[in-house]
Amino acid sequence: MSQDNWLDKLSALRETMPSDEMPVEEPATIAEDDACAQRGRLDIIFERKGRAGKCATIVSGFTIDNEAVADIASAMKRALGTGGSARGGEILVQGDRRQDVLRYLTSKGFKARVI
């Protein structure tokens, strides 16, 4: 098979493909979909006990499944630039980040309060 024959076939195939000008629907972000499914208000709590003196911000009150909570936690940790985890329907963020967590959650459509 010659090089030119292969290039001709590739060019013919490209002409049959649709153009890139078709409108593409933007997928909704994970947190926005979960905010619609979430019922009730989230509580943001500051804790220091049982952590060797280190502070932690805990978000509780989720009514969505644990996988969705883990996705929200991952996106929040990335946005805040901090560590943490999601276990048992709660999100733990390292440090005293109550106001930052509140701003993040309200911007994503969740109802939250600092306790």
C-alpha cells in the first residue's frame, strides 16, 4: 500500500465526519446536581477534641449517598487547597476553614450554617 493512497483515504474519511461547529451541551458539575438532590441544611462544625490539639472543620447533615458526598469533598478540598476526607456521610476538612467551607457550599447551591 503506497503512502499517497493511504493519505487519500484519510482525507476522504475526514470529509465525511461532522464539523466541530455543532453546539455541545455543557455537563452540569457534580456539586450542582447534588445540591438539587440534597434536602435540608448542612451544619458546619469546628472540632478540636480527639485530634491531638489539631483543628478540623466538619460538614454534616448530608441526605445524599456517600459517593456523592465523596465527590463534593474532593471538589471542595481542591478548591480550598486543603486536606481532608469524607466518611460516613460527613466531610472533614483540615484546619479552621468554617467561613471558606460556608462560602464554597453556598456558591454550589447548598443551604449551610456555621454552628
